[in-house]
Amino acid sequence: MATKKQYTVYDNGEPIGEYSSLEAAALLNLPCATITSYASSGAKALGRYTFEVAGAISDDPLAIEWDRVRKEILKAGGMSHEENHEPGRAAGRIPQFC
């Protein structure tokens, strides 16, 4: 089962969305390899766009559906998918209260 990276695309530091490298390349009229290269280096494309690896997606239909539903649930709860994990805390752990 293959996985593809998702990239957060920033326009002058402001996030404009998450895309695969093919989607981002089509959106910005750039070669696909530019997206992955610039994400690794942190350089700006066209003097304004930066890229950051947001995660990976799978071509497994069940994984794709799960990701779609998960994002819907987080959005309905007023949380973005980036906010569903507290920094410094391992995912899946139950917080300890004193």
C-alpha cells in the first residue's frame, strides 16, 4: 500500500491549505519536484510560497475515508486537525491529573 505526503502551503507565511505535491504543483503552476525540494530546504517558491510536510496519506480506501471523517469530526468540534495533539504529550496517552 503506497503513501503520499501532504504539504501545508503557505503564502507569505499564511497557510492556504494542505495538498499533495501534485495538487500544490498544479495550483501554483510549478513542477512537482519543486514542492518536495522546497519543503526540504525551506526555500521560497516564486518569492512567496513555502511548504511544510503535514503528514502522509494512503491509497487504501479505508484509510482515505477514515481521514476524511476524522477531519469532519474535528472541524465539527471546533478543532483543526493540527490542534488535536497537545505538544509535549505522547499521542494516545491519558493525561495524569494531580
